[in-house]
Amino acid sequence: MSTRVISCIEEIVPRLEMYSVDEGFCDCTGMEMTMPYEDFGRTSGPAQA
């Protein structure tokens, strides 16, 4: 994953464990969500180029 993508994810989740160059696991333990994770992912805004 690019450094930019990793930085964005680390700002959102309490813990990110990189598995390989292009894979990682987010630990969402303790995160309080007001909507299901799937909906959150769809509404996070348009991708930036």
C-alpha cells in the first residue's frame, strides 16, 4: 500500500497491522460506529487522485 493510503487508514483506526506490501488488517476494537462499517466505507467521500 502506498504511504498515503496507510496514513489515511491509521488516522481512522486504533491499530493497523501490515500483513504484506499490499495487505493489512485494521483492529476496530473499541471504535464506536453510528452506522454499519459497510455504509461508512461507501460514504467516506470520493477518491482523490
